[in-house]
Amino acid sequence: MTAPFGIEMHSPVEQLEIISDLGQGRYSVTPPKVHPSFVTYIVQATPGIGVFWVKAISPPMENDSYGAQARQLKDQIHGQLSKRYGSGVAQDGLMPGSIWDEPRDWTRALNANERHCFVMWEANKSDTLPTDLESLFLGVSGLSPDDTSLCIEYASVRMKDAEAELQDMLSDLL
């Protein structure tokens, strides 16, 4: 069973140290294994399936308009993930027609959703993902025109079942 940051997929959320309930089955948690590059950890879980989604978020990288810090950290974490899950499919590109095409505009374009910088592993395109993972995502986000952050998201093969369970729980509120 996959256990990113020591959080075992499909385990009951009650087994984790919950910092806060974010609603709709999402919880901010302290994981059993903390990675030094990440400060925030969020899981999504249902009573029937347990944890089906895990996300880790880096602290903001400030004054990173060229994206140098973010890309360096992404490459470092990508290397670590590749040892376990294979290389994944990387994408770092600017949308056609973007005005943010200068090197100093790298983060501004990211913040404007005109640039994408990520690595994706998908079960249907990879034989290196564990059988309990549907996908793994490593991506850089623009927090402002000058600030960036990195995140990793692990999604369980039971994600669709869990989302259906969440929808049933929400309909019970009406």
C-alpha cells in the first residue's frame, strides 16, 4: 500500500494527527513522516474508503520572478520521485499568445495561468505507479507575480468511488 509521508492510502483519517477539518472530507494533518521541502499537508478521506488523496505544499518562494527557486526545487523533488515512480511526463510551457514571454515574467505567466510547469504520472500511461495510485502530480503554482510554491498530489485508484461517497454525504445535508 502506498504511504506518501507515512500516510497510508485507504487508512481511516482518524489514524492521523488532524490539525483542522477543512470541510468536505478534507483535513490539514501532521504526517508521520515530514519532508523538509513541505510545510502543509492535506488529505481527503471518506468514512467508507478512508484516505484517497494526499497533498503536500512547500512554503512560498518569495521574489522568484524568474522561477529559479521553484524550478530548482521541482527538479530536486522530481529526481526523488523518479527513483520510486519512474520519470513521469514533464511539461513546462507558455500558452500561445501570452504576453508574459520574457524570462523575468516566468512566475507572472504562471500566476496568470498562461504557463504550466508540472510532472504527471498516470496509471493508464505508466507501469511504474503502485497499483493503488491513479495518479501522481508535482507542480509549481504562481501565488503572485513574484511568488511561487510547489505541491505534490497523490490520488488513489478509488478516487471516483470516494467522490461519489462525498456527493452522497452532501445530498444528505439537503
